[in-house]
Amino acid sequence: MDKNEVLAVLNDWNIWRGEQDTGIGRSVYLDRLEALMGSNQVITITGPRRAGKSYLMRQMVRKLSEHGVKKENLLFVNFEDPRFTSLDTKLMMQIFDVYKEFLSPIGIPYIFLDEVQEVEGWEKWVRMMHELKKAKIVVSGSNAHLLSMELGTLLTGRHLDLTVFPLSFQEFLAFNKMEVSAPLDVAGREAEINRLMRKYIESGSFPEVALSDKKREILLNYFEDILAKDLLKRFRVRKPHVMKSLIKYYLSNVSNLTTFMSVERFLHASSDTIEKFAGYFEDAYLIFFLKRFSFKIKEQEKSPQKVYAIDTGLCNAVGFRFSENIGRLAENIVFITLKRKQALNPQVELFYWKDVHHREVDFVVKDGLKVTRLIQVCWNMREEKTKNREFRSLAKAMKELNIFTAAIITEETEGEENLNGNTVRLIPLWKWLLAEENL
């Protein structure tokens, strides 16, 4: 590319000649990113494709400009722009040279590199720029392993990470023009919040999907995009039909126990291949696996794992039907909410609990060395048989783990129960989500 072609691409993505679309603000992530940028570190933003990483970076560019940073000192580069060819460090250097020539930044500029994993050898260029103090750098990518591995090797102790998830329920309400930031905001609006809760479960929480009427079409496009760009191309997969079948299997079985051996029998592929592909799915933030809680590491590793998806909308678009599996989807939403909080606190670990009599508790939250929370998800608590089953499981787990309070998340049942001198709180999903988001 010649320098005029490079400049034309950069002009389209930057604020030098006018405003850029920055989408709807997500203050939780923007405030966190601003705080991280106060350090002398490379900032890495990771998360699933279409979760809002690019918009977050653009929002940060706008905020810096509003706070007095000259527009000429801000550079945003989108490496998925098809006009960029031969994605390598030579192109990165050319982009920086063209930027300096035409914009003449004063002092140390801010550089935002979007989907940087598309560039071969990008981490060496970032290290060079960082060590020579030529720029303050923020990079984003849709693969957790690649970014952590590559920067971890070259910039040990010199980078800070931020993981962006699809919308929380409170953000989802805001995207649907319902601001709920204090308990008084809820009063008299419970029916509307409940309606949006069903929508949140059915259509999922990707920002663009929340704003569109063509939700299923967008979700199917996302699925094909993740499959093609983040999986098949990235890992040079030679069995695309097996990979696609495996993704659909997991998306159709969220909140269920699974083993690589059991899937092997279903797909007629080796357990080694399935385990390898499952690792790819986790790296791409598509699927997550939850281990069984045990004080014995070997028992943890040998036990079946529970599978969850990044988004319930994807489950409904690619996997099973919504109405038949709403309880499992609700559990998936609880998992992602806990996972979102875990990303901000590396001390937190998540497990499920199960004993030899198959009594099960959906989530064990461990903070450091101590188990702090037990959470059960049971959508319909109206039947006495169901209620007794859930309480039996919680009673056993609470005794074994020496914990005195627990929660059962439901569709609408609310209240508090005494269980052998311990307290079990029953709370509707929407109320629990808003409470978790510090309402």
C-alpha cells in the first residue's frame, strides 16, 4: 500500500475530520479502562467477537479528546478493515509513519489497535513501541489465549487486561431505554422488567442484537463469523464439520454435565479432538466449562464438567428452542453474571457441587481459600417435590462446606426459608441480577 491509501483508511476510522460512531456508553468498562490507562502499561482488551470492544476503544478515544488530548495525538486502527493487505509488522510501522507524517502528534500519542491478533508478529512491534516510549498502547482481540500467551511472553508484568462481556441485565435495560440505577427506579415497573427479562433470556445480550429487530439473523451471522474467523481460520481446522457439530451440541446442552468421552460417542470423533476443539471454543469466548468442587484436585479433574455458552441468544438461534429450556438458559445467565464478576477479581473461583448421591448445587463461589456463596437455580419452585429436592441438596452442601446462607434463583418465587438453622433466600432472577450489578 502507498501512504495515501493508508491515510485514506485511517481517516475513515479516526476523529481527525469529524465525529465517529461510538455507540451507547457502558460506564462500567469505560471507567475501568480509564483507570488502567493511568498506568505505564500496555492495555489488552479481550472478549467475544461483537461484545463491544471496538466501541469501547472508540468511546475512550472520544473521552480523551473531551478531556483535552489533541485529536492529532489519538490513533485508532482497525485491522479487520479489508483494505489493509499483508498484515504484518511492516504494515504496522508504515501506519505509524504515515500517521506521524500527516498528523504530526506532539509528545507521546495514544494508539488503539483493534483486533490486533490479525497481524503476524504484532506483539514484537507493541513491545518495541512500549519500551521506546513511542506511544501509549491499547490492543483488543477476540482470543484470550493468543493475547495472553503472546504478550505474556514478551511483556511479562508490563500489561494489564480487561475482559469485555456482552450486556449485563442492567445494561440491557438501558439499551431498551429503561434506566434502573436505584431501588426506587424499580417500583411499579416490575411487569415491564419481567417482560424484558424474558427477552434477555430469549435473544441474549450482544449489544447490536439488543438494538435490532432482526435478532435471529444477526445471531446466525455472529455464529458463522465466530466459526469462520475465530476458529476455522485461526486454528487451521481440518475437520470443520466436526467442529460445527460440536459447537451445536454444546449450545444445545448448556447447564448440563458433559465429558469428552460422552461427546465422542455422540459425534464419532476422538475424545482428543473434542478436547482440543473445546479449548479453542473457550479461547474464543464461545463456550465455558465449570469443574466440580472438590478439595482433591484429581477428583476435580476426573469429574464431568458443566458446559455454558457466552450468550443464550446464540443457544436459541443455533441450538434448542427457548420455551422448552428456559430453566437451563436462566442458569446459563447466572453463570455468565458470575463469570463477569470473576473477570474483575482473579481471586474468585467458580465450581458446581455434587455428592455421591447425585445431590447437586449449581454454583459454588470460592474467594481465595474460602467458600463464600452457594447458588442454586430452579426456575419453578411451586411444586413441593421440587422444593424439597433443592433444599436437600443445599442442606448437604452447606453442611459439608460450612456455609450458613445460600440463594435459590427462581422465575418468580420470593422469600426466605430456615434450613436446619441456616438461611436460604429465594429470589427472582431479575432481582438477583440487578442486585449483583450493585443496584
